[in-house]
Amino acid sequence: MSLHNEDAPEFTLDSTAGGEVSLADRREDGPVVVLINRGHWCSFCAEQLQTFSEVAYDLWFNDDVDILPVVTDPVPELVEMRDRFDLDFQLLADPDGEVAEQYSGTEETSHGRTGIAGTYVIDTDGVVRYEQVADHPADRTYGNWVRYFVRNDFEDVFAQ
């Protein structure tokens, strides 16, 4: 199931900053990048999140873009992950995988139910303008590519 050019599923999740964060509130000011990640233990997730952490402030300051990483773990594990990798944004807890299931899907692994890695760029109308679902845990879209995508009016300037 693809969400490309469809309305993004709405969600509200607990944040590592405390309190709840909702997609609807965040996209009022500008586009939102939703990252579905497998868990605090996933090295591929950490690598992808670090690339977004490097561009998060620039995207927020210059383009009003919010980064919402959704991770299929409870908040305490995500606080540890955020701090260990010195991420410049908060992580959202989806321990039951309900949000991940609506986006890229979930799978049973040795770590329990985890999200399938996915990247989504959602415009202010709530429409998914970019979608990439991983065929393999290492298959990821990185922060700098999304920055180019947003700054080129949601056009893939690297497409052939």
C-alpha cells in the first residue's frame, strides 16, 4: 500500500521531551518529515536519524519543516537513544506499532513488533509528497536529500 499523493494518517504520540506531539499541529506551520524507525537498538535507524539531526535546524529555520521520528519503542528507551546519539530533535514513541502500521507497516523480529523503516514528506495540506519504504533495514533516505526535495518544491531533482 502506498501513501504517495494520499492524505497522511494523523497521529498523536508521546515525545521524549514530555507531552504529546500531533502531526496535525506540526504541519500547520510547514511541511513535516515523518520517519518510521525500527527501534533504539537499530544501527541503521541511528545513522539515518543522525543525518536528519544535521539538517533539522536548517530545515526548521529556513523552511518551517519539522522532523518527526516515530520509533517502535517506549519513551525511556528513546530518551537513551536521543541522548546517546546527541540528536537535535525529539523522538516519538510508538511502542505498539500502531502508527508504523498505518505508514510503512510492521514486522515481527527478534526485538518484537517493529516498524518497517520509511520516510515520508508531508505538505501543509496533509498530503504525502514523498514516500520511501525500506526493502532492507539499511535502505534509507537521508536528511540532505530531503532538504533538496523540499527546497525544490517537492521535485526529485535527482530523478532520471
